[in-house]
Amino acid sequence: MNDEMAWIVQAQRGSDEAFTVLVEAYQTPVYNLCYRMLGEPEAAEDAAQETFLKVYQNLARYDRERSFATWLLSIAAHYCIDRLRRRRFVSFSIDEDEDTPLELPDRSAPDPETETERRQEQAHLHQLLQSLDPTDRAALVLRYWNDCSEIEIAQALTLTVPAVKSRLHRARRALAKVWEEETPSAHTERMPHESPAF
Amino acid sequence: MNHRPFEDWMLDDTDLTPEQKLELQAHLRVCAQCAALTDVNLVLREARVISPAAGFTARFHVRLTAQRQAQRKRMVWGFLILVISGVSILSWFAWPLLRVVLDSPVEALSTWLSYLLSLWFWLQAVGEAGAVLLRVIPTFVPPYFWPLAALAFIGWSLLWALSIWRFAKIPQGV
């Protein structure tokens, strides 16, 4: 039995201390998922807290054969999707404001200009994410931020693996389309330094 | 413009050979659509993980305590409502009986006593009839019936336990 499983077992037996260790360990991935899903720091904080409350209440139902991280992220993703569906008629601004968590400049970045440009791109991406269907967005966030495999995403979002694949394709195509429309100069500027992704 | 197979390579995150990489780079120089897909892929890969503000766990404990208190309050209220409504319903049903008792207590008492006595005699009669039957039935039942009946009982019990276990299996996800 690994350390994490030992904490889970203790938490299932009612140890608040063990559950605190789990909250400490998973607060960042859960918060990040909620933030990328909901687009606002306050809403993300609230959703992450609610996720841990749900986990606390349903810990007895957790099947130890499954990955705890996937189960936890599944609860967070479903909570955010429900919340987005409930507020679909309420529009909100996701422009960066004073309350937005700061993405601190990367000290290892080659120069401040590149870093500023990168941060602008990140802010732009964050904005674009909000235009996606909630389930597509959740699939994308789980894939890129949480490094989940397609099988894990399928388990977390209660989808089939082909459906996950199709949603990921659709989401990236949609993002690329808006990216192309909104940043027409990006292509010519980016080409000299080729993508390290390929 | 034909985006195949470049788009598939990018969407499937295919590991490319050096020749395929060169082909893809040549395509990206002339295709803005695929270049945008590359850009998005790159930005997604570089995206940072955002952490919550400091003190997340402490805030969680505050919320958990508040939720426990609210739950306790709900339980107390639920219990009170249950008791009050139970007492009210019982009183409503018992009211006609209470009225009879209050109007003529001696008559009500004698009625109840006669009812209890007749119930006692009836139970005695049933008991005696049962004892007679128990004495008579074994002479008609073949001896192999009893082990068969015991086996059938065990089988049904196992089937019942199995079905309960299957239906009560904990589902995952919340």
C-alpha cells in the first residue's frame, strides 16, 4: 500500500488529519481545473472547496481499485460542468482584473519581452477556452494541464474513449479557428522558431 | 488546401520521423489553418498550472465545520418535525377513543376487559389446534421431506443474499 492509499484509508476511517493531507496534495490540480473551467478565481475557489466537500462526504464510496486523482478530478469536472450549464444565460467577463491570480514572470525565460508575449498568449488562450462547450473544455484541461490519458478522461467525464478523442479534436480545431481569426499575424511571426511540439 | 495527413498528425500527437517533420514544416509555411493548430497546441503545452491563494486548507476546514453545524441543525429540526407530526397524527386518530373514555370511563374499561378476555381465549384455542396439528402432521410427511426443505431454505437464503449484494454494490462517481 503506497502513502497516498494509506492516507485515503485513514480518511475513510474518519481521520480529518489524513483528509487534510489529501487536500494539501490535490488543491492545486483541482483549483487549476476549476479555474480553467470557470474562468474566474472566486468561482474556482468556491468550486474547488465544494469539490473537496463532496469528496469528504462520499469518500466511503470511493473504489480503491480506481485512481484517486481521476475520481477527484471527475467530481471537480462534473461540478464545474453543472455550474456552467446553470449559468449559461449569465454572461461574465473573463478579462484579467485585479483579482485574477497572477502568473508570475518566469525567471528562467530568455528575456522579458518573450515572457510578456507568452503571458499575453496564455491570457488569450484562457479567454478562448471559455468559448468552448463545457465538456470539451473539461476534456482539454484534463489532457493538457492534468496530463490525463484518453482513458482517464473517459472515466472522469463518463464518456467513451472515441468520444473523448473526438471532443479533443473538435476543441482544438475550434480554438485554432478562433486563434487564426484573432491573431492573423501570429503565423508569420511564429514560423521562424518552429514548434518544439513536432 | 488539403490538410491531410498533417492535421491528423497534430491532432493525434503522432511521433513524427525526421522526413515527416520536414514535410509538416513545409506545409505549415503555407497553411495558416494548420499553423494556428500548431500555435494552439504549443500554447496549451506551455500553459502554467494556477495554484489557489495561500490558506486553501484552512478555508476548507472553516467550510467543513460550517457544513457540519448546518447538517446537525437540519437533523435536529428534522427530528423535531417528525416527533411533532407523529404525535399530532396519533392524537388525531386517538381522539374519538379518548372522548369515549372521558365520557364513560367504567363502560370503556369493561368493554376493553371483555375484549382482552375474548382475545386470550381465542389465542388459547389457536394454540391447542396448532399442537394437535404438530402431533398429526409428522405421521403424514415422508422422512426425506425435512432435509429437502432445509436445502431449499438454504438455497433461497443464498439467492437472497447474492441479490442484495449485487444491488447494493457501490456505484462510482458522484
